[in-house]
Amino acid sequence: MTAQTHWSTRPLTVLVVATVVQVVTVMAGNSMVAIAPEIARRLEVEPSLIGFQVSIVYAGAMIGALFGGPLVLRYGPCRTQQVCVALSALGALVACAPSLWLLALASLLWGLGTGPATPAASHVLNRFTDPARRNLIFSLKQTGVPLGVMAAAFVMPPLTLAGGAPTAYALLAGVAAATAVFLQVVRRRWDDDRTLGRRLGGNPLAGLPMIWRHPLLRWLSASAFCYAFCQLCVTSFTVTMLVTEVGIGLVEAGLLLSLVQFSGVVSRIGFGIWADRVGSALVPLALVGAGTAAMCAVTALLEPGWPRTGLWVLLVLLGGTAVGWTGMFVAEVARIAPRGQVGLATGSAIAFNFLGILAGPAIFALAYPWLGSYAHTFGALAVVALAGAVLVLHTLRVERRLGGGRRGAPSVAAGDGQG
């Protein structure tokens, strides 16, 4: 049986397995967000410090993403994903200790496990799935991000309240370790195109000059910084805002965070279908930025007297916009990347994503005391979201000026140095 017809290389199998890996790594990286008020109480620190914890996670993720392309080429996408979930398991075990410094170490490990997962998944998805459905397939895979946050929001609060944080993290470590073992089943066929003997040495930033020289990748990656900035602020501070300013209990706030993420799952699929129909994700991406800005502005009006129905509608729309963009972004990078360099381009472009994630929660935490409330700080995110929309529209203008932007097109790959 050939690699093309074996069950492990069928598009549905590849999509499901890659999505599961994404869910596990993201669940680990966001596990502390779902129980931030309880962790803060346990360690006797300010809950807003969760912004710095998220930044540590994604500092590791940014480093991991830069090494993701070389890891995929040397060891293959499956082995790379096994390393990712193994690091997630190790981080969960470290997080069992009631130490602020060890929690920082756990956060770094979770980030290192998150970063290479997207380049690895992009490599195998681009190899075994239909290019005509690229936006839908990549958007479906990227639902692993909100699904991972949903899983953390559903599981971590009740487990923490019932048995304590160490119990919750021990179970999380077991799930991640089991995922690493299962991946061995598909490794032989997924990794049969790896470059044996390839050295991992060299400059991990080697892909960044390619992003800068490619006019579409340059501006698209810059927009990802803004969108990721907003998304991670929404993901990181929704629970804390609901608990401390709206007066909602921890478990209910976790469920509402799940609602935000579920809305993002649905919108990613819808946006992916739309982008495939029009042949490009740039227009949908621009509308996502405008919608995120509008919902962040409305969130600034949130107060304890809000009716539950209005709160639910707000969170659904906020999640559908702020969380609904990454599948289209990754698919668009794969569409316009130079031939044979999808993994390298994705890893380097995702680094801008992680840079936004790294900066966003930390800046949010610094701005919160100055603005006086979490709701008002959410409102300030509207400016960042609008900047992302403007950058996407500029990318669209450059693509039209260059006459297309399909992968491998010489005029696009060469760029003009100015964009």
C-alpha cells in the first residue's frame, strides 16, 4: 500500500491527528489562564500578573517556532510534534510545584512545545491535502487553538477546585504523554521525506530575511502581530475580568471563556470556507480586524449590571472575531510561500504571531493599572485591531499591484523592497 493510500496519510486522518496535537499543546499553554484567580490566591500575587505568565509561554513559543522549520526538515513533522507534546507533559509536571519560579519554567516549557507544532502541521497538511481546500483545511486544524483553550477552561477549574492544581496538572501531563506515544503509529509515513543527516546548526533566524524580502509575507506577518496581540489579551484576561469586575464565579467564568473559544471555532470554519471560495483570505482577514475592534470597543462598556443575554452575545461576537483569524493566516502564508519552503515560511511568519502574543498580555498588564479596569483596557485593544486590518488591506493592495501573489510567482517572491 502506498503512502498516498495508507490510512495514516489520508487527509482526514492527517487533519484530525494534527488538530489533536494542537489541542493538547494549547491546552497546556493556557491551563493557567483558566485558573488565574485561584493560582494568584494560592501564591498571594495580583491576578493581573497572568499577563506576564502568558508572555513567558509565548516567548518560548516564538523561539520554538523559529526552530520549527529546521526540526521538521531534519526529523520530520511527526517526530517534531512528539517533541512538542512531550515538552507539554514535562511543563505540566513542573507546574505541580507551588513555586512562582517553577511556574515560570513550566510556562517556558509549554511555549517551547507550542511553537514548532504549527510548522510541523503545515508541512504535513500541505503534503497530503487538497490545495483547493487549503483555507478550510488549515482553518479546521487551527480550531485546535480555541478548542485547546476550551478544554483548559472546561477541565482546569473543576479539577483545581476538587483536587487542587497539582492533581489537575498531573492529569494534563498524562494526556500529553499518551498523545506522544500515539503519534508513533503514523511516524513512518509522515516522516519519510525528512532529510537524514541534516544539521540543525545555523541561524534560526534564517527564514526572517525571506519574510522581509517577500512583500506579501512581510505585511501579512505584521498584521498577525496585531491580531495575535488582541487575541491573547482576550483569551488571557476574560476570566479575570468576569470574576473581579462582573462578579461571576470561577467555574462559570471558565464556561464563558469556553463560549468565546467555541465561537472562534465556528468562525474559523466559516471564514475558511469563504476564503476558499474567493481564492484569498485577505478580505476576510481585514473584516476580522474591523470586527475585533468594534467588539473590543463595546467591551469597554461592560459592568456588573449587564444582563446575561447581552454578555453572552458580546462574548460570542468577541470570540468570533478576535479568535477566528489564524487558520486563514496560516493558509495564506502557505499559499504565497516560495515552493518547497512552506515549513520555513510558516515558522518565520508565526514568529510574528508569537511576538504579538508575547507583547500583548504583558502590555495589557502594564496598562491595566493606568486605565483603571479590565473592561477599559479591552477597549484600548480596538486601536491595535484596526492597525492589523489596515496592514491586511495594504497586503491586498500590494498583491493586486504585483498581479496575483500565487506561490512561486517570480514578481512576488522577488519583491520590491518597499511593499
